[in-house]
Amino acid sequence: MKKVHFKTFGCRTNQFDTQIMLSNLKNFTIEDDDSTSDIIVINSCTVTNGADSSVRGYISSIKRKNPNAKIILAGCGAHSKGDALFEENAVFGVMGHSEKSNINNLLQKETPFYEIGDLNYVDSSIVENFVGKSRAFIKIQEGCDFDCSYCIIPSVRGRARSHKTETILEQISLLASNGYGEFILTGTNVGSFGKDIDTNLAKLLKKISLIRGVRRIRIGSLEPIQIDDEFKELLDESWMAKHLHIALQHTDDKMLGIMNRRNNFIEDEKLLNFISQKGYAIGTDFIVGHPGESEQIWENALARINALPLTHIHAFTYSKRDATASSVMKDIVKGDIAKVRHAELTNCINEKNRIFRESNHTNLEVLIESTKNKNSYKGYDQFYNLLEVKSKLDLSNSWIIAQNAEVRNDKNFFEYEC
């Protein structure tokens, strides 16, 4: 059988989509080495121009080291750059989001193909196992109805649409029976789940929690305005991971207006303080150096960051994405200035995280995910903090309780004996 290598770029949604493609592959073997594979499937990201460049660079590297391989472009880049790459013969085939379940047939084609599909499709595929994973990613929705000025995702993922509750529950039940205990709900805009099928995220979470074998539920990035009273009532549940990722993107209201965001600082501060008082770690996304971010705006934003109970950060230096409103904005922030601001932001949150871990380093419930080296493992606790574990026992894919972890600069450490 022909050998297929999967290269995944980008977000958790793409990781799930790769698993969907793997689960639908029947007449091929999976190959870890792209230099010896007959077919390379690239699950691409197109969130920035830089993401496009990374994909194009990878294609060039494959052509150099494995010139006979057939290159197939999937993912968001298929919808933004697929036609151009196909026309210039950079790839053998292009497949859109709606074609993942048909991958086995597409990879058997002997002639070049361009199957972009449509952006209204909702995948109903069921994944029984996640290759090389101890946690399971569950995609509960597709697309986004927000129109943030810097983002191209709605045009390559489509508008928000939900997966059927029954399909999600079937997926989780099957995975739980196969030994998975932690589930991460993911999607393009997770908090929009249910708006088109007369339900909501809180109702889905309650149903998932009743499935035998479900031990912990994590939730992907949520918008502040999507956290309603019904969701807040679940914060005390034992099966909820004590970490929420709430996408602020910025803390200055003028900047939020430029970004065409739907949140504002006063409401964000009130929400995050409420969640923090429930004992939660809180992460966020933050874009530094977006056009229009003056020194005054940045100083105000950083002061507000200091005032918020944040413990984790996905900090991004703004990167231009063609075909977005932000791409034609003036008042560009110079790269060296954005780099300094990025460092100030991450240093601030890293210190907040260390302080949080100092207060939350006992009774840590950790799912061991991988082996770092002999007798050394790593996993994440309920607060989504990394724990390095030393043990003579084989802890692979096990749950452990760390009663008194040692707090280090970038992670916690624990010696496990029994």
C-alpha cells in the first residue's frame, strides 16, 4: 500500500480535522517520515500571510527532498491559496473542508484534482481513536459570525454552524469507552454552538458530563459575550477543567473598536474577576502591534492587563493578512516596537502564572500525556499548567494526583512513587 504523511499546521480545529482524515483512510499506511512517503497531505493554516508562507515553504522543502511525492493541500489554505497553488502545479490536489470524509477516494486519483467543496458543510464523521494522543479533541461547531477586522477565518471556514448534539454525544461515548477521560471541545468559534439548532454550550456540557467515563472537560476559546448565566452555573462542577480561555484580543476600548470586536474592558474585567473567584485559571488571546496601537493605547492596555486575573496568554504580534480590513489600515506599528510590547506582555503573564501556581500546587489532578525521557513524564493539571513528573513506574496515559508539586519558573515538578 502507498504511504501517506500528514503535516498539520495551525489550531486545534486543524488537529481534529487531521484525525477525521486519518479515520477515513483505508487503502493506505500512515508514514511518519515525509521524505519516504508517496503522498503528503498538508492540513494548512491561512490565518496570516506568514502562515501562508510557512505552508509554501514546506511545499518547497518536500519538492526538494521527495520530488516524486504527490502533495495534497487541505485545510484553510485550500480555500484561500489552493487555486493559485494548483494552477502553478505546486500541488497535485486540493481538497476543501467538506471533502475530509472522502479522502480515501481522493488520494487514489491518478490525475490532478481540485475538489474545494462548500463552506456550509457540517462534518458528521465519528472518530474512534486519536493517534498518539491521550486527550480527545471534539469539534462541536464550524465557522464564525464575527467580523473582526484582522481575521480571514469566516471567509475560509464559513459562517457559524453547529454539529448535531446527538453526533457529539455519540463521538464522546465511543471515545470514553475506548479509555479517553479528558475531552477538549473545539471549533472555529466554540461559544456559538447551538445558536442555529435551538440549544447552547451549557446544555451540551451537562449532557456530556453524564456520559460514563468522562472525567474532565476542557473548552476551547470562548468570546466574553458568549459566557451567559447558564454557563456560569456550571463553574462549580467537578468535571469542568479549572481553566477557561477567554479571547479578549486587547484591553483598550479604542483598540477593540479598531479591531471591530464585540467586547469592552469594563464587562471583561467584571467577568474575569467573577470566574477567578471560582478558583479558575484564565487564559486569553492578545494581539500586540495591530495598526493604530499608539504608545498611549499600549500603556493603558498593559496597565489593564496587570489588573486582570490572567494566568495564561496566547500573545501574537500582529501579522498582516491580505483581504482583511486591518490589512489596509494606516498607523502601522514598527516591528521592533511590537516585539518589545510582546515581551512586556508575556513577562507580565508569566509572573502572574507563577504566582497562581504558588497558590495552587497541591492536589493537582494530572493526565500524563507523554514521555520526555526515561523515567520522566509530562502532563497538564486541572488549571492547564504543565507538570513534569519523575517516576520509575510507567505512567503513560495515566491519571495521577500530585499532592505537593514543586513550583519552578516555567512549570511544576513532582516525584511520583506510588
